[in-house]
Amino acid sequence: MSGAATGGVVSDVASPVPTGKTVAYKIALESAAFPAFMQRQVYVEAGAYLEAYVNLYKDASMAYLPRVQIVDAFADPLVAPATRRWPRR
């Protein structure tokens, strides 16, 4: 798996997977009180588009439902400006 996870353990699973796919990722939360997330770094050339097809499932009662957020690495709200590390290209 490429990407980083925080707040849980990410594992590849063979079921359930979206139609036409062979793998999916499941995050086992470390705590029900804190969110978990997985990051993937993608570079998009100026003027180009990014299409993200995402299937989200939940298997328990959750107050904070699963979601997808696309964040500009240069304006990441989870990283303080003083500690931000700029992506290498």
C-alpha cells in the first residue's frame, strides 16, 4: 500500500471491493474517540484535472461518517506552517 495512515492500521482486503477492482483498503481505528486517515500524494500539472473515484463503507455505528478530502499540500490544514515540509518533486 502506498500512502500513510494516522489514527489506525491500514490493511489490504480482498472483500468487499468495488466492481472491477481487486483490492480495497480498510482502516482499523486505534480509538473510537479519534479519527483516522490515509494520505496519498498526487501531482497534477498546471491546467490538468484530477478525478478521484472513491467508494466508502462503514461497518459500525459512527458519529463521524467516512469522507474524502482533497487537500492542497501547500495549504494543508493539518500541518502548522512552521513545521510544514514541502513535497519533493
